Amino acid sequence: MKKVLLLIGKWSKESDEVKEFWIKYRKKKNFILNIYDVSTVEGSKMMDRYEVSIVPVTIIDEEIKFIGLPDFKKVEEIFEQEG
């Protein structure tokens, strides 16, 4: 099962859009979704771990896949790869 990690900032409108996208997409596909607000200690640690300094960031299976809004076609391709 794929694991999606989302790093967001509550002040960021784009983060809200990306969060909504993944919540809706989860109704369509089965995957683990973890969302971290970077203003929290845990979220800040995740930013350090993945060496990113902007939000939103989508990490799928430990690999940064999108900074900013996800490309829906690429998302579909990523989830089709799962056997």
C-alpha cells in the first residue's frame, strides 16, 4: 500500500487545495495519508528530514513527488504502478 505524506502550512491557500485533493483522492484509491503542519514540531522535523523549505510538499513512498499542486495525470500514473 502506498504511503502519502503531505507537508502543509495553515497559512498557505495552496496547502489547503493540496490537502483537499489528497483527502478526495483517498476516497478513490486506498493508501495511507499522513498530513503534517510545518508550524508544529513534528512538521518541522519532517521538513528537515526531507530537506525542504517550502510547502505544500507531497511525498509518496519516501520520495518527494510534488512541490505545490500535484499533477493529476502523474498521480494516476504513480498509483497505477502499484500491482
